Amino acid sequence: MPTKPCADLSSLDLRAVSGEGSRITKAEDTTANGLKVCRVTGLLAPSIGFEVRLPTETWTQRYLQVGCGGLCGNIRLTAGAADGCVPLQAGGFVVAGTDMGHQGRDASFGDDPQKRADFAFRAQHLTAVAAKKLILAYYGRPQAYAYFTGCSDGGREALVEAQRFPDDFNGIVAGAPAMNFQVQNAVFHAWQARANTDPDGKAILLAARLPVLHKAVLAACDRLDGLEDGLISDPLACRFDPGSIQCREGTQDPASCLTEAEVAVVRKLYDGPRDPRTNERLTVAGPLPGSELAWAGVYVPASTNQPVFSRFIALDALRSVAFEKNPPAGFGLDDLAFDQATFDRLRPLHPLYDATNPDLSAFEAAGGKLILWHGLADPHISPVNTIAYHVALDGLMGRKRAEAFERLYLFPGMYHCAGGDGPSAFDLLTPMLAWVETGIAPKAVIARQLERSGVSDFGAPGMRGTGPGNPHGGLLPEGGPSAHLIQASPSAGIVRSRPVYPYPGVAAYDGHGDPNNAESFHLSASEMAFTMPAWMGADFYRPYVPLQR
């Protein structure tokens, strides 16, 4: 129970947290999700906004901090990957979030070096310090356990915390992390947009053609896990040649094949950019087989003139945050060269923004636990980034040592942070609580697929999508494409369920049970296999000294 009125928190001195100008802006009793809370908002100098909600009757001495998405600019307090987590639903956590030091949807904050640092690493850490100070002042005792959860850039923020501030949190859940921030935004999305554009600036591959491609991919790889169910459980093992569905002149129905130009685009989207002189890769990987329907609105529009998400996110990064010195006004994607020189210009800020350092020895020593997760059909951030980090962690620290504090879960058919064709409703927070508080390490996680209440019109103008389906927090420009917004109604029934085992484990069907029931699956004798490909940023996944500016 609180030891003082909520309003008294207004006078709490936060100058020791972030200097002069740091202050509480409001402290008031209110309700959130039907629970009584003390809602506190504040500012950490120079411009980091934060919010903390402290339960007045239901606190269980747990603290949960929620990451932002996209380039942030707004405060999010809804925890993902916690479907059905009873302690969270019952109001057992103090919950906090931050806008990462700037307000608004665009990337203009990148003009200010201080705001770059706030976004890169300061905001989440200082919010944690301030929230813990509020907890002590309000309840008269500290939290017993602190947790962090986030997806997309929130996943990057989660890993920044583990790597830079190993004492901040006992348990961290990092989903689809944009850990490879420099390459992800400035190269991957720029390439995906450019690769699907003809010399006149028109899109070549359109969303209406994606079902043809996806059907062919399933025909080639769906049965690899022993069950034909529309999901590819191990896309790393899928060998699909887009040329196999190229139309043969005069002998095929165009509705069942792709044109030569479309096939060329598909190859580029899967493969990613390469230096034209050395043929060396500039990204670790493109989207994985099975993700094709999710490309709609991201880098494959509905019509030739429709803008795509990849173009917006790439331009925001390239114009404002990716380079030490921003390019001149009017810089466009056509001005970007996909080569070694461009990559080298991105390198200096790798240790500022990125969270790919596999040396978690300090986090391990602090007793921290880490759960990574990613949807295998994610079009925004290739799951290979997260797999590469897990493998790098194993390689540096050794598997036996790493598995004492880290797990990776990969969800077949799941898109970016939510939705998709596979089971995507699951709870990783409860297993994390058990791991941290009782020492019980997580094993298989049951993911459920719920009846959909609606699927957004990909790329439809005006679709803002700031809910769980859009982890980018409404960053999309007005009239631009929406993120995937696939929602389940509150009373939705379960379509199917599936166990998801820690990497490299894969679920296998038992051959006779209900294929829509998780109980009909077991751990396969075969495992996923991954080797870091040769690419320009392979050294990013080695230990480095974080940049502190």
C-alpha cells in the first residue's frame, strides 16, 4: 500500500537523475484498465518525457518498463508478448514508458546530438532510474523485481539495456529487435523500396501478385516439417527458386505465374543489396520464405503509384539520424549508393544506436535473464538478425553458459510483433517471472491463433494503426501505408495452437492428433541450422565499446 498521497509525488526532486530542469509535471489518482493507479508524468532534462503508473491497491513489488517502436516520439504502456499474463492483468506491476527524448512522428530530432543520444540509450535508462525513485517514494520500499519488454525498436531498447545498463532490469523480453539499427533502416528498407521500382519510379511487383508467390513457396517448403498447414516452421531450410514460377511465353495463365520483371524483383527482395564491385552483401539477410503476404504495404504496394512504408522509414533515417552529418536537403533514395563507401559512412554511429554486442557477461553477472523472440514471417526486420545475435552470443560465451540466462523463440507465420498467418498470441512475461523469481527456466511456449476481427487494407491512406499491430506507434506519414493491423476480438476463439521451442528446436506433428492442437506436437529430432553469412557488418556482432555521446 502507498505510504503517501499520490499528489505528494509532484514535489519529488529528480535533478539527481538527469540534471536541472528534470521534474514531475503531474501526479494524480486515476484509473487505468479498470484499476486504481497513481499516474505520474514528468520530464528528464533536457527533453525526455515519461509516464509511470503506480497501482494503489494491487502492487506485487514488480516493476515493468515498456519500450517504444519505430523512431518513438510517444509513450507506450501496453506490454506485448504477455497475452494472458495474470499478474499483469491484475495490476501487479508499476508500469512506465518514455517518448525517448522527443515528441512527434518524424525524425527531425536527429538534428540535435543530445536527442540522438537520448534516443540511442539515455531515455530508457534514466526512465528506469526515475521510476524506481518514484516507487520508493510512494510505497516506502523498492521494487523486488524489475522487468523490461519491447518489440521492434522497443526490442533494440531492451538489448541496449542488457548491454549498457546490466543492473537496471532482472528480466528483459526483446521482440523482433531493431538491434542492427543502422543497417536495418538506412540500408535494408532503402533497398527494399528501390528494388521494387522501375526507372520511371513506378512499382513493378504489386500486392495482388503476392498470393501467387506465397502459394509457390508453400508448395516448395510447407511439408518440410511433416505437416501441410500453411506455415513454414524452418524457413532457413527452405530452398525456393522464384524462377520456378516465371511465366513461359504463351503457355501459362499469367494469374498463376510471375513475369520476368516480377521474378527479378522477388530475387532482389529476398537477397538484399550487394556492392556492385565486390558482390559483398550489405545486409545480413532479407525476408525469409513464408513472409510474402506480409510484404504488402511494406515494400510491395497495391498500385504502381502508392507509397510504401520502407521508403518512409528509410528516408527518415537517412536524412536525419544515420550519418554523422546529415545529407543536404532534398536527399532521396535515388541518391543512395548501395556500396562499401555508403556502408563505411554508417559505421561511425553503429556503436551509438546498435545493440548487437554479444558480450552480456555483465548482465549475466548481475543475474539478469533475457528472452529474445521474433516472427518468422516478419517483413520489417528479418528474423535472421535475431538468430545471428543468438548465435553470436553462444559463440562468444559458450552455449552452456549462455543458456543459463538466455532463450530465443521463433514463431512460424508471425508478422512484425503481431498478427500473421500463424499463432501469434502468447505470453513470455509469465515464464520470465518464473525464471527470475523461482529459477525455473522456460521451455516450450504455447502460441495461439485467434479468430480475426479484421485485417487492415494494406497501404490504405488514412489507416493510422497505433495499436499492437503497429509497433511503430503511428509514425507513418499522413496518407502513407499502414503497418499490418490484424486484430482479434476480445472474445475471439482459438483457431489453433502450437508449441514453440527455444531455438534451435522445431515443433513436429505427431502424425495422428488434431493438427490445430498444441498437444499434437513434440520437439523434432531435427534442428534449425544457421551460419553467419559473409556480409559487411559481420563484425557488428562482435564485442565493441558503446558510443556515449
